[in-house]
Amino acid sequence: MLKEAMTATNISRGEERVIEQDYGLPAYVLITPARNEAAFIQNTLDSMVQQTYRPRRWVIVNDGSTDDTAKIVQAYAERHPWIELIHRAPRKDRNFAGKVYAFNDGLERVRNIQVGLIGNLDADVSFGPDHFEFLAKKFVEDPELGVAGTAYFQGDWDSTRDSFEGQSSVHGACQLFRYQCFLDIGGYQPNPAGGIDWIAVTTARMKGWRTRNYPERYFHHHRTMGTAQRSALGAAFDYGKKDYFLGGALVWEIFRVLYRMTQKPIVLGGLALASGYCLAALRHMERPVSLELMRFHRGEQMRKLRFILGSILRLQKVQPYLPAETTEKGLSRNRPL
């Protein structure tokens, strides 16, 4: 096991002292692509400096921001040597491939650091002080765990209550990978239309790794998903397109639309979701996933759907936070940390 140095901030003097502490946990690094996140990034920075178990390095990639993102980060980097700020040139478009390119720039800065875990952390989240200590312990407890995260809040929306993603889904805003798993999946794939975090986690399961989000901890997502430059209905429309090009089954989408109609904005959100899916299908939108991954994904969806419908037929309450067993068919990996 690795001995880690934990840094603690003396807020009154603005100085930093180092406390040696043997956690018996795998070392980790984090990478944060940040583009015009001045409104939220201080929440993330404050959460990280308060962590009980800190990363060897946290690289924040200023992805051509035109606001005060870099200025805010620089102030923290000057006080905390484990925070590094790097810059990318400004770009006109905002797309998900750009996020991957920014992440990969950060990855180059940590390649020579010996760690067991690597993570993506978005610049618009906040969380409790033991967040990463908790996650690192999970990798020690489960040698087949490839990707880990936690439940999350977004306004009054709760991922364990208001979504059927289930326990095996790990939200891209805070994903921690076992390094070998990250290598096995080939890292993040630069798909301009999105789904990069979903592709990574689903590919990990397809390759035999276990993926988990743990409801014992939460993070707070401060920006509504998909609304960086879109309205709520526009985001729902985009999610419908994404459901199609990521290979989602039509029957699953029908049930998803019906459920979405019961959520705010009532009816309209579901119609927007359906419109996005149907338009993408009519246009035969190119799918950035392999046939193997698409079949694997649809198999998971059908197992989830059978579980949900079976619960309804047995007159049992359907729990949106679906247990991982509803999708997993068994694992064959047994890799040491």
C-alpha cells in the first residue's frame, strides 16, 4: 500500500503544512477541463482543498475560458502545490470532443506520476470532505471495481429517486477509474455530440469491470445537465438524440418518454425527448459506438425493463435506484490494485 502526504491549509495565515499519514489507499490524480466556469468553480476548489485524502496532482485545464475561470484557479494553485493550472487556446465551438482534448492535455501532465486511480472532475460540482477517501476505499475493498462515483443532487433532483440509471451508472461529473480499467477502455473517446462519460463506463462493464455509484455519499451538480447553452426543453431534445446515437433500444425509449412526461416540465419534457430520438432516427444519425457496445447496452436496458415491469406485475413499489444486479450478468476479471 502507498503512503500519502496529506496537506492541510492554515487559513488564517494562508500557508500550507504537510502532514504525513499512512492511509493504506491507492494514490490518485484528477483532471478538470474547465471552460467559462467562473460561476461555479470556486465550489469545486473549496471542496477539494478540504478533502481528507488529496490527489497527488490535480490538473485544471483552462479550455479557452473568456471569463475569470483561470484567475480564480490561479489563486488556489499559488497556495496549493498539488493544484496545477494549464491553458488551451480559445475555440469558437463548445462540444464534448473539446472536453476530451482538454482532458488529454491534462493527462499528459500526470503520465509520469505513479498512481492506482485517475479521475475526471467537472468544474461545477461540490461535495463533502471525505468524498475521495470514501471512493478510494471502495477500490481497495473490491478488486473488480473499475469505475466509481456517488449519487448526486441537482437542485431538487436526486439521482437515487428521480432516475432509473441505477447503481451501475457513474455520472461523468465525478468519475474515478482504476488506472488499469482506464487503459483497458482506451480512455475517453472524443465524440462531438456527447456521451463520452457514458461510453467510458459502459465499455468498462462490457470488458468485465464492475462500475458503481454509491448512495452513501452525494455530490451537488450546480449546473443543470445539458443546459450550458440550452434551455431545459432543448436539453431534453438533445438527450433524445443522444439516446438514439448511443444505440438505445426503441422499446426502452418509449417507456422512458412516458416516464419523462410525468416529470417537470410535465408532458413537454417527454415530447422533447421523443422528438430528439425520432429526428435522429429519421436522419439515420451516425452512431459513434460499436455494434458490440450497442448490443451490450440494449441487453442491459432489456434486463432493467424486465425488472421494472416484473415489479409492477407483482404489485411491488418500483425503486428508481435500480440495483446493479438488474444489469450485471457476472464478472470474470480479478485484477490486483
